[in-house]
Amino acid sequence: MSFKENLLYEIDSRDISKKELAAKIGISYNTFLSYINAREVQPSIDMAERIAKALNVSVDYLITGRHTGQNSSAELFLQKYERFEDILEELDQLPAESYKNAKPGILGMIRGYKQESRE
């Protein structure tokens, strides 16, 4: 995966918008968009470090898509769990049969949102 794809994945995986991330790293939204639009402008090393730090990943990960030990799989799992903790708690309170019946609808709704965000 490319820097652009890895960056977009991390943004999508977190509860942060592109505008929020741009503000957090101290650049304009338009400059930030240049990293993820069709032109795929590559940020400077300094900027890549600022982006990586804001997302709590390594620069190497943003470039290669491979984690180099900075974040263990347990840490990555915990980060994802914390993002969805409120949803998981609600699902956990459902009786097994209700969860079984709700699961296809929930997954369908999520896939619908993913499709909307790609358009």
C-alpha cells in the first residue's frame, strides 16, 4: 500500500476527520488534501513525522504499511477496541438471539457508510 492508502486507512480507523488532523499537525486543509488526492504529493520527512506522531504510528508504517515494532499487535488491538468500546458494550448487552438477528443489519449499515465515503 502507498503512503496515501496507509494514511487514509489510519484516518478511517480513528475518530478524526481530515480537517482535524490537518489542524493537529499545523497545516492547511488544502495542503493536507494534496497528500491524499490524485496527485499524491509526498510530504517532507518532517511533515511525515508530524503526521505519524499525530496518528501514533511510525513513519515507516505510513510508507510501507508494515509495523516495525513501534506498536505491538496488542497495542494496535487496544487502540481499535478503545475506538469502538461504546458500540461493543451495547452489542454485548444484547441476548445472543437478538445479536444474531441484528448482525446482518449492522454489517450492512457499516458497508453502506463505507460505500458512501468512497463516493
